[in-house]
Amino acid sequence: MPVQVTRLPIQLVPDSKRVITRFFGPGDENRMRGIITRLLAIPVAELEALLESVGSSFRPLHPDIDDIFLQHFEKVKYCVPSSAKISDKLRRLIGACFTMEYAIESAALFNPSMVPAIDQSGLPGGSVRFLMSLRATGEGHVSSIVFRRGVVDANGGVSLEAPTRHSRPLAALPQDSFEKEFFARELDAIGAWTGHAQAVMAPLGEQFTLAELSKAIDEVRKKANVSGHAEESNDAIFALTRANYRLKLPPGANMSQVVIFPFSDNERRGIEDMRLVRFTEEDGSSCYFGTYTAFDGSRIFPQLMEFWEGGDVEIHMLGGSSAKNKGMALFPRRIGGKYAMVARLDNENLFYVESDNVKVWDGAKLLQKPKFSWEIIQIGNCGSPLETDAGWLLLTHGVGPMRQYCIGATLLDPDDPSRVIGQTREPLLVPTDHERSGYVPNVVYSCGGMIHAGLLILPYAMSDSATSIAIIRLDELLESLKS
């Protein structure tokens, strides 16, 4: 039977006014020293007037701009001549010269994921608050993750809160203590478990610190002539120490202010396509998990965001033989006592994976292959499975002729989600005329929807440029899948 899809007149488009501050490194150490030397030659009165002008211009948008200037001064203070007398104002002005604004979503705002928020206080009956993650892309095509909040009312009406203009990347705190077994597995997963790496790791205990790791590397350097390949191995080891980190969330922060911006070496060319899920533990407690892809310019790394309200946001690099490729989507609860996810491990098919550890994924079972013409090239998931009385509703995307992306759905067995019991023969969403044009043409794509008031609320991206929302009656969709 046909499934009616209603596209809402909602469109989230890139806004170049949404900016964050970033450290600005205009060149090598010599150039930075030259900039500071020129600043030191400017008369004090002129320096103070310049600082006042910069502060008054940028402080309304960045209330903490003075703290940012001082933080960026700390990054370059080694370039300040030892004989120079540096006042607090000069520190801030030096920091200002190494600070820039970055328009986080000037190029695109797309690939959304939507989940019921954990905090549902203060709403009228029948309404639900949601949290939406989006991929924001700015200068240099560097992607970050941003958030929006909104409400779906009892009748399925969707409203979005306007985001604040003031945004700032969360402060990152790298990990300082490591588990040897897991660290070695992650090195192996990224192809860096070399003889040199094994020699470095051998003397370390089951738990070790960054200082102990640095000492072990120095000891290996003393014992042998270190080659270029060995130093590349050292670089990979140090990069891995930054792959797992915490992000400090200020108390009472509005999630629309939060930006998860690339921090680790794995993420330096961007972080993409978070599949957000509100995960409920067996004791009834809930947290947000978000699986996403990090890109270092040549390789991709599956990552996991974990956030329990009242705590920090934690970022983990996923390990194991099945932690690879893109599009890993967690189920919203344990299955038979285990974490479970749907993933595309081979660029073409969908797999079902279970694990005792949410950060380590081994073993996989083939779940679904391309079957119909609209998905003949490859299939993937469009977010975490949604639980219904009929089974687990898995939204999928299929790639067909002319690399056109469409959105369909699959129904998984309620008791054994590794078994497909239904699939849409025709796609639910196909790019319409106005949706076909964008940074990547002919694409509709989602990283996850939610169910409320008998409706599937499906946010979706249009050709990697902007975002809209569609509504589908759940009973019609399930009937179509069951038939």
C-alpha cells in the first residue's frame, strides 16, 4: 500500500553569522616571532587603543573574548623575546593577533539526527522536546557537530528554537591514563602496531600515563638508531593519546550554543554525520550516545560521543574488527544484555553487531544486501533503529543510478533484530526538484528520526546543503512493511 509522506515547510539553512573563535596560526615560528616583534615596537597608547577597539567590536558576540585572547597568548608566548616586558593588555593584544573567527556553518547545515530529549520538564500534555544534531560545514570544508532543540506537539506540529549567535567549542581535556590492552588494539586497528610500537609498549604496565609512555619512547630511542619509520610510529602513538578526550560543558549551557569541533589528530579534517540516540540502561537511566566519523585527511575513524546529563561530554575512538567504515548506529537499549548496532562494514551491505563493551566491536552478521533498483549500488542506515510493537524500524538510504540517494525503511524482528522481516519496495523519500541541487546533488539523507503521537518525524538533508523535516504516519508505514 502507498505510504504518504508530508514534507513540512521547515528549512534549516546555513547561517554565516554563526561563528566561533579559533586559534590562528599564520605561519611558522619565525613568522610568529616577527608579528610579536612588530607589536612590541608600537607605542603603548596606540596598543591600548587598538586593544580597546578590538574588544568593543568582538565582545558583544563573544562575552569571554578576553579569556580567549589570554589562552591563545599562552600558545605563542615562547615566541616572545625573553627581555620583553609584557603587560596584561599586551598579552591580550598578542592573543588577539593569533585569534580568528570561523563561520561554522557558512557552507552547509545537513545530515540531521533527532531524539527525544532527556529533560521533558515544562511542556504541555502530549508534547515532547527533542534534541537534534547536525553536521555543520564551514571554510575549508571542515565539518563539526552542532545542535538544535525543539518541540513536537500532540498533533505532530514541529517547532524549532532559534539558535543563539554566541557559540564556542567546548574545552577539550585529553586523556592522561590508558589501558595497555585497549591501547594496543587501537594501534593495531589503525595499522600502527609495528615492531617499534611493540618495543615501546613492552615495558609499560597494564595501566600507564602519558608521562610513562613518553619515557618509554625515549628509552627505545636511546637503545637503537631511530629511523623515519620509527618516528612515524611515534607520531601515531602520540596521536592515539589524543583520540579519547573529555569536553567540559558549562553549567546551564544551552545546547544550541554547543559546538563539537575537531580536536584530535584523527579529526583534523572534520567530524561527520552523528547518529544520535537516547540510550536507556536496564535500570531506567538514560544518556545520549552519538556515533560519528572522524576524518584525518586520508583515513576515517569511527568515534563515539557519550553524555550523561550533569557530567562532561566524553569522546571515544571505537575499537575492534567491526569498528570501521561509516554509519555505525546504536540500538537505543541493550539486546539480550548486550549493546547492539547496525553498521556498514564493506561500503555496500548492512551488518548487525553485538558487544559487551560499547567501545569495542568484534564479529558481525550480514543483515541486508542491496535488493531493489533504487539501492542497487549500496545501502546504509539512516540512524538508530526505532522500537515499535511490530518490530525494530530501521530507516535506510539506498544509492541508485546517477548516484541518487533515496530513503527507505526496513523492519527487523522484535526479538531477533539480526533478522529482516520487511522492507519498503519503493523509497519513502526521493529528491524532488528543489532538493536535487546542492553541494552533492541528488541526495536526501538522514542520520535518525523519532516516533511521537503515532507519527515518524524524519529530519533529512537536501543534497548536503540544508535540512528539512518530513512526517509519515507510523501505522501506514508499518502496514506497508508487514505486507
